[in-house]
Amino acid sequence: MTVEADGGGTGSAATGADSADGGEARLAQARELAAAIGLAIDPTELAEVAARLDCLLIEMRTLDGIDLEGIDPVALFPEGAW
């Protein structure tokens, strides 16, 4: 898998505008996640993938405040549906 690009980190995720200090961490996080699941990311698209991942993680953090005490998980897909 080849994943490499340069980019930033604290700017707008929609535009990809970033500063140098946080950007490498965002790109590294996207690279590591892609490697963990065996996903090849074109180096020219890494900054966009990292920005979208950043947006997803920000939205997921909104779920942190939800009290799920006593809530049982549910299966979204029936077993064997894959």
C-alpha cells in the first residue's frame, strides 16, 4: 500500500486548508487507519480522506454526551447477511 502526501491540520476540513503542525498528525492517522483495514489510498487523495475522517470523528464526539447506561446494543444486520 502506498500512502503518502503532505498537508496540514488545523484549517478547514472542507477546503483542506491546514497549518503544518496538526496536519501531519491528521495524515498519519488516516494512513494508519487505512493500513489497519487494508485500504489503499492514492497519495493525491490522502489530504481529502484525512479531512473527511476528521469531520467524521468530530461528529462522533457529539455522541459522547449521550447516556447509554442500561441500553442494550441491537444488531443492525441479520447474521449471515454479508
